[in-house]
Amino acid sequence: MRINGELVKELDIRASFLTILYAQRCQSLDLSTDPYQIEDIPRDVVKQWVVMTLGHDSYHRSWPKEFKDKFFAEEGTELQKVHPIKTVRGAVLNKHPVIAKCQNHHTDIFDLMYLEAEAMVRAMLQLKRAYGIPSLTVHDSIIVRERDIRAAAEAVTRSFKSICGVEPEFGK
């Protein structure tokens, strides 16, 4: 992909929703390891559980049909048999107890989406107005020309900290 003929680079915020949620609870998310990596549970299963739990007011009793079908197509086995939702819930809550606390708290997935979007729009506007740098955003990432990656990282860091109350860490 290119912007004005120049190659682009994507700057992605690691575990954006979890980072914001932890900050909302005045805690720090440990990003020294992958927050979605839990022994014996595939990363995409953990991430699916986190996202669907943050977007719901109670714990789910079963996996969504689309996710079960996708898992079966990729793995050839039934998701609930190899990764029962209650087992995944226990493992994720053990690693991220802050999610359990949010079950009785007003912050939900839409609050997290809003804060993330506000931070990204603010960063894009800073880049445009202060430096004339064009950018594109996709949820928790920003795409800029390769030569603008440092300015983008600084703008995203400033805006994310201002809006979400925490400095983001960027993925590789």
C-alpha cells in the first residue's frame, strides 16, 4: 500500500481494549508477554472470549455459532469439547481479574471503542494540522508513510494518554 506513491507502515496498539480497561480501573496491564496468550488455549479463542465478554452484561453460556463453525473448519474439532467456555472463562479471569470486575461496572465494549476512536482521531488531526502528514486509521492502528512513523508514534502516544489515561505500547 502507498500514500502519494510512498510506501506505508502500520503502527498498531497492542491489546488496546485491555490497556484502556486496566487504565479505567487504575491498574497497569503487563505487556511483557502477550495478554491473550494462555497455556493450552489458542490465542484467538482467548481473544474471542475477551471481546464477547466486554461486549455483554453477563458471561456467555456458549460460544457464538460463527466462531464455533470457524474453529471447526480450521481445527476439525468442536470448540466446546476442546475448550469449554467455562474453562476458558476461568483461565482468562485468572490472568485478567479486572474483566470480572467490569461485569458490575458501567464500562463496556462501546465505551472502550469510543475512547480508542477518539484517541485515534485526535492523533490523525494532530498529524494533519501540525505536520501535514496524511494518515489512515483502522481501529487500534494508524497507517502513515514510512518516513512519518516516528511522528505518528508520538501523536498516538500523546492522544491515547490524554484520552485513555495510559501510554500505549505498539506491536511489531
